[in-house]
Amino acid sequence: MNLRLTALLLLLPLLPRPVRAKPPVLAGQLLFQKNCARCHGANGKLGLNGAHDLTKSNLNAFGRTYLVTKGLGKMPAFGKTLTPAQVQQVVAYSLTLR
């Protein structure tokens, strides 16, 4: 092995490694964590207080928007606490939990 290659191989572990960026926080993720994760869990599977497993839900965006806005059963209505844009963000995020 030549001297340059040996030196390179010895110095390789000392080179800085690229920093892996954290995945971006989706717009509705923080709202979901604040308002929904208590019952649904951070991954949508928790199911406390009768909350449905969002990873298995058949509801589309329209149905989820209705439930988030109006509530149903033990699920509170968020139509007066979240803006329509925030509701859409939460719904969009909840659809990523599949």
C-alpha cells in the first residue's frame, strides 16, 4: 500500500461527518401533539378514552375535517378553538399517520 493511501485511511475517521438534519415538522404536527395526542397518541395508535386508531381509520379528509370541527362522542369539537386553516393542517397531518 502506498504512503498516501495509508495516511488517508488513518485520517478518514477524523474527518467531520455530515450532520443529519431532523425531518421537518409538518404544519399540523404541533397542533396534533397539543390537541390530539393525549387520546390518539403521537403515532395515532394510543386509543385512550375511546379514541380511534388513526392508522386504521377509513375516514378521508372530509370526514376527518367534520370530526375535528364538530366532535363526536367523547371527542371534543375543535371548531371554535382552531381556525379552519389549523383544522386542515391537523387533518392533513393525521392522514400521514397511516
